[in-house]
Amino acid sequence: MLNTIQIDLIGKAGCHLCDDARMVVNAVLGEFQSIHRGVARHIAVQYKEHDILVDEELAAKYSEEIPVLLINGKVHNYWRIDPDRLRGALDDLAQHES
């Protein structure tokens, strides 16, 4: 059975904090997928970016907090994404799902 971890990064173009968050998320996801590739093949990570400049609903909800990182639809972090905290959350989900 395949379990999916959904990661959503909400931001906008021209936002330096969003650019920083993107780099952190990509680095942590790369590490996570590398570590769990052989051990937890039943875990898939889906990553999607959302731009508040083209989504009015997200703009109304998150415009003062971007970047916002959601894990499985729940706010994990905003403004500055902590790589250690993200890594820990992903590891916890991987252990819970195995």
C-alpha cells in the first residue's frame, strides 16, 4: 500500500523568503527521498507550489504569512522554514506510516 505525504508551499513571485523556503524544502525533500528510497518504498512525497497572486482563496487566507508550508493540508511552518523541523516531521510521518 502506498502512503502519500503531501507537501504544499504557498508563496508568490518576487518574495525572497519564498525563494529561501523553496531551497530548504527542495534540499530536505531530496535528502528524505534519498534516505527512504530503499527502506520505505511505500511512501511517496508529492510536492506542489502555489502562487497567491493567481489564487484568490489562498491570497485571502495566507497573504500575511507567506511563505507557508503545509504538510498533508495542515500548516507546518510559515515565514522561515526550519530544515531540521521539516526533516523531523517527515521522518515522523515515515515511521508512522511504516
